[in-house]
Amino acid sequence: MTNSFIKTAVIGHPINHSKSPLIHNYWLDSYGLSGSYEAIDISTKNLKRSVQDLINQGYKGFNVTVPHKIAIMNLCDEIDELAHEIGAVNTVSIRNKKLYGTNSDAYGFIQNIKQNVPDFDFTAGKAVVLGAGGAANAVIYALLHENVPEIIILNRTKEKSKALTALDRRKLVAGEWKMRNDYLSNSNLIVNTTALGMSGKPPLEIDLTSAPKTALVTDIVYAPLHTDLLKQAKDRDLRTVTGIGMLLHQARTGFKLWNGVMPSVTKELEKLVLK
Ligand code: ATR
């Protein structure tokens, strides 16, 4: 297959830890496409100028990571509804020197569950979401679109969980972080979106005793892959989905937009990224 050379990238600061080049270059190779995907370190003060450089150099698009996911919104010519609602842009396409922003985190979160537990019924009961940061916003948006009937948001800082309930006041409830174990009975889905349990961060203290056997437990943390939360869930015979798939599935959106091919998430890719 031949195509014109397509230049893409991920921008952020710091950026050397990013797995995105590995993912996109694996797909470029797998699909025999000619293009590049680099990690470009851009500081906050250089964001505008550096993005203009990418436009001038003919880039087709780029992913955006910490700390630019909100600041990039001001530089976009258009932002889709999804990114508006999530309040952040992580995927930008460049067409006729104009920037079009979207957000692929909600898609990545849902596709990860659908690929790993195809018969999971999002509508079967309430979801409990731990955390109320940017990742929680995308997860909650995604769950509302899957018609989850009720979502309890539990966050250390309650103002943030309360603010998120504005996405849908009929379905979203801000609970008490300290009482988190008490909200797990009758839950259909339990999601950790906090950084707790990540290598180098404090543990996530939670007791899954009251979670029903039918509950699915997922973590957006993927380092370690099998977090203490997921280990505890497995020990209780609950279904689990690790966080790596969210990273891989969210990357598909940009790849499709820029290269015209919807790439697959394979076990081989997962292994490569976890190495
Ligand atoms: P992201 O965009 O990845 O979600 P974030 O916006 O910094 O990152 O959010 C991090 C989440 O982890 C927040 O919900 C945060 O809780 P606060 O809003 O109270 O800060 C949560 N978090 C981080 N450290 C925590 C800790 N030690 N205990 C409880 N929650 C913590």
C-alpha cells in the first residue's frame, strides 16, 4: 500500500515517558503506511509558537497530553461537542492549516471494556467512579452515553465531584470519599480514575466486600498492570479489566483521523507497550 508521508506527533511536557510513539509506529508498520509519529516536548510558554511550527511543517495532526489538554482548546479553530463536554482536547487534526480538536478518552475507556467483556451490560445497574479529575470527566461522559442508570462519584475533594454532577443532575450523585466502601453494594461497575495505586503513588484503600459478584472492576492505572484494586477484585471472583486497553483504544481515534485506517488493538501491541 502506498500513501503520502504523514507526519503526526504527541505533544506534552514531560513527554519522554509517553507510550504513544510506540503504539502509532507499531500501527504504521502493521498497516504498511508511510508516516512518522514523534514525541515532542513543548513547554507551556512555547505552546502557541510550537503548534504553529507543526502547522507550518505540514503535520496532519497530533495528540495532546499533560499539561496542554485544556490550554490547546484556545488554539483550536473548532472543538467537537464531545471534547467540549469532557472539557479537554487530546486529539487534534490539522486541515487547511486549521486545528480541529476532539477527545478520545471516553471512546478508549468504553472500547476497552467492550473488547474485554463483550457481554457487559452498562445499563444493568449503578456505576461507582472513584476520582473527579480530567480522567473521571471522560469516564462519566462515556458512561452516560452507555445509558448507565446512576453514577456515584466519590472524590477526596467533594467540590470537584459535585461540579461533575452538572453533566447530568438526574443520574449523577456526589458521595462521601470517606464512606466509599458503603457505596459498593448493588454496583454494576466500579472504576478507579484516581492516581492511587499507581507505582510511586499512595495505595487506593478500598474494601470490595460488599460489591456484588456480578460487578465489573476496572482501573485506568496501568503501571502496575494488575493494581491492588484489580487483585482484590480477582480474589473475590469479580470480573476485571486492566487500564492498558484504555490507552491503546483511545489512540485509535487519532490514527484513523490522520491515516484513514481504524487500527486494531491486539495482544501483540499490548505486550509491546507493557515491555
Ligand atoms: P487526571 O486528569 O488523571 O484525572 P487529576 O485531574 O489530577 O488527574 O485527578 C487526580 C484524581 O486523583 C483526583 O480525583 C484526586 O482527588 P482530588 O480531587 O481530591 O485531588 C485523586 N487523588 C490524587 N491523590 C489522591 C489521594 N492521596 N487521595 C485521594 N484522592 C487522590
